[in-house]
Amino acid sequence: MRGGVGFPTPHSYIYIMKKCSKCHTTKPLTEFRRNKNTPDGRQVECAVCRRLYKNEYLKSYYNKKPWMMEWRKTFSMLINRTSSIRKYNDNVDVVGYSGRQLNEHLSAINPLWRDSRYSVEHIIPLSKFNSNTPQDIVHNLQNITILTKEQNREKLGNMGRVSDNFWNNIRQYINEQ
Ligand SMILES: [Zn+2]
């Protein structure tokens, strides 16, 4: 008889082992985070390496492009204000609108935008703008939309989706390389 009730057999899920592509340690599959795009449904590096790699990557990225850190901070502050009791109506000078206005913009696109299936994204990604771009251009409501996680992965939110008028106003700030 192979394995009793509640006793894991060698074929049980927790016994599937996998070698991490970064630290080259063989670990149980459960120590790799899920990823729908790989054959075994897990990431190639273990969760520990993933975390280290991500932090290092972000650090070096923001060292090279410090303005991006600033822009990301502004944007998360704006998102926070869409549900802030105290600051909901306050205008944010660098972008020229309030959390209430952002909430109204997003709710008009998709009333369920707060659901975890969706994410709030810049249509033209922050990385495309020159470092001297004013934040009322970068975070202009015309550049902010709701995407599903899949759409965001496939980069369906890019470029072509902004209006011609908006594009003409901002193209001087776009990094063409
Ligand atoms: Zn590892």
C-alpha cells in the first residue's frame, strides 16, 4: 500500500524539487512563486533570490533614473488619495487634480477599478518620458487608464491608445530612442 491517508507519497506536490536559476540550490517547488507563463507554473528563481534580485534591480534602476522614483511616489500618493477621508478633495499641485478627480476618472472607465483583477496604469509608460517632463504631463488623466493584469503584461496599454490631441501636446517630452 502506497502512503496512508494524510501521509504524503513521493509523488505528492510538496516533494517536487526544482533547481533555482540564481543560487543553483535545489528546493521544493513550493518555494518558487507562481508564474502562469512557465511550463511548471513557477518562476525560474526561488522566492528568496527573487526578492533579492528585485530589490537590487529597483535600486540600480532608480539610481540611474532618480526622477522615476519621484514620479512613482507622486502616483502612489494620488492613488491613496482616491480613498483618503481627509485629503480626498485636496488639489495636488504637481499634477493639478485631486484624489476625487482621479477617482471619478477611473470610475468612469471602470466602476470596479479597485478590484484586484485590475490595475491603474499609465498608457504611455513613465520610462518613455524625458526626465524634465512636468508631472502634470506624466500623470495627466488622459494618460491614466485601467488594465487587467493580462493586458498590462501584454503591454496593450501603450502609445496608440492616447488621443491624437494629447499625443501632439506631449510628444516633445517623449524619449524617442
Ligand atoms: Zn535561489
